[in-house]
Amino acid sequence: MTDLIGQRTAAPISELDREKATAPGRPGRPGPGGVGGRRGRGPGQSPWWALLFIGPTALGLIAFYLWPTVRTFILSFTKSGPFGGSDFVGLENYARLFQDPELIGALRNTALYTVVALIGIPLAVAIAALLNTAGLRGRGVYRTLYFIPVVTMPAAIALVWRMIYNGDYGVLNEVLGVFGIEGRSWLTDPNTALMAIAVVGIWAGLGTNIVIFLAGLQGIPDTVMEAADLDGAGPVRKFFSITIPLLSPSIFFVSVISVIGALQVFDLIYMMLGRSNPAMPNTRTIVYLFYEAGFLDNERGYAAAIAFLLLVIILVLTVVQFRLQKKWVHYE
């Protein structure tokens, strides 16, 4: 009877249980952290891998950006000797810089060039909006044409525009003569030389700005424009109330790089004018002043002080732009 009751109450043993019971002992499965609870590091999880990947970039930044900046700052407190050495002079270079009458003119010319160069931003927005129009024929051709100046050598750009601005046989004077307007020597006239160079700068940088704005325009959702159409908004209202606010991050980015680039203008002035040009006092920028001091007059300490002053100006204006962007840039 007892055996019968035991047979009825005992649970049946399956084949899987029988295999587990007869299998040799195996170590238990390790936990999430591995055997003993320790977390193992596979390939790519070591911090040395991160250093390996960012190391070359970090070394490049240190070698080509950080160290030259520190070296320039140190050099600005020295004065070059007659045989290539340098002597520590403290703040003498900075005192001389702020007493230099050419500094005020260079800062004024740089500021004026920067303000005029910013005209290229709304111009690039308008062209990008036209190129983004649906159904526009020859869009690829137009995009190639406006980007050509970006990939053209600055020396070639300067040569072509010097021929255009030439006072004797320039194309610009010939076109103005058709309308009865008297031409002039644009690059030697102190009243027009800086504006003429600023026009070239706007033209040369237009392609890059248009590409950035086109990318921003193509990132605007179609559903937003469709909703505006349903609300009865016209093209002008959509452009100023929808397109411009949604494009404001791109406009802010372009404005920052445009200001930084304009403050460092040198190549166009160097290649389109000469030091003996009568318009040079009205076109000499702060970078050109640095070039004259460091490369023509061999005053490296004084040139370093000019360069560091420009760095401070760029940093201050960039910080101001980032503070002001909170009031007009819309990221959503």
C-alpha cells in the first residue's frame, strides 16, 4: 500500500531532468559582471582606445592652435634684437600699440569692411531661397556657377577683379560709360578702394554661405509649409514668418564665421593693392598692420601684440554674438 501511494504522489521524471541529473558537474553561469561579479572590458571599452582615436586630433590642436597662441602671447612681451635674438620688454609693445596712430585707422577700416561684408548674408539667403524653389530649371548649373569662386585661387580672383576695376580699360568703367556715368580708378581712390575690395570679398564667399542656407532650407519640414498654405499665408508671409525663423540657426552660424573671416581680411588687400598705393591708409586693416610690422619691419614682438589684440577682439565679438543669439535664434 505504501509503495502504491508513493508511486501516485511522486512527480514524473522527464528525459531533460534525467540528463541533467546524470551529466557531470559544470560551473555556474557567470553573472552580469563576469566570473566573481567583476565586469570585464572587451575590445574598445578601455579608455586607452579613446585616447588612441582622439590623440592625433588633440596633438594637431595643440601643435597648430594652442602652442602658437601661447607662443604669440609670450612673444608679445619681447623685442626683436638686431641679430635675431629677443629681449623681454614687458608691456612696452602694448603701450606702443595703443599709441600708434595707424592702429585707429586699421581698426576703423577693419570694422567698416566687416559691416559691409555682412551684406552678403541676406544676399545669400535670397539666392538660396530662389535656388530652393520647386520646379526651377537648370538648378544644378546655377549651383555650380555660384560655387566656382569658392574653389578658385585667391590670386586668380584678385587678378580678374583688378582688371575689372582698372581705371583705363576696366570692364566696370566700360559698362558705366554706356549709361553716361564717368568711371574712376577704383583701387587707387581712397574713397572707393575699401568698398571695391569688400565687394570682391562678398562675391568670393557667397558660394559657401549659399550652400549652408540651402541645407537649412531643405531641412524645413514640408508639413509646416503645407499648414501655412491651409491657413492662407502668402509667399512673403511664409518667408518672413516661417522660413527666416526656422533658418535662424544657419544665419547665426554664417554670421559668426563671416565676422571672424572679415576681421582677418588680408589676402585681397595684399594682392589687389600695394604698400605704395595712395589708398592704403584707407584700406589698411589690422591684419595688414600685423604683416607690415612682422614681415616688412621685422618687429616680431610688436606684430605678436597686434595679433593678440585681434584675438581678443574676435573672442569678445564671438561671445557677444552667442549672448545675443538667445533673443532671435529659434532651434525648434
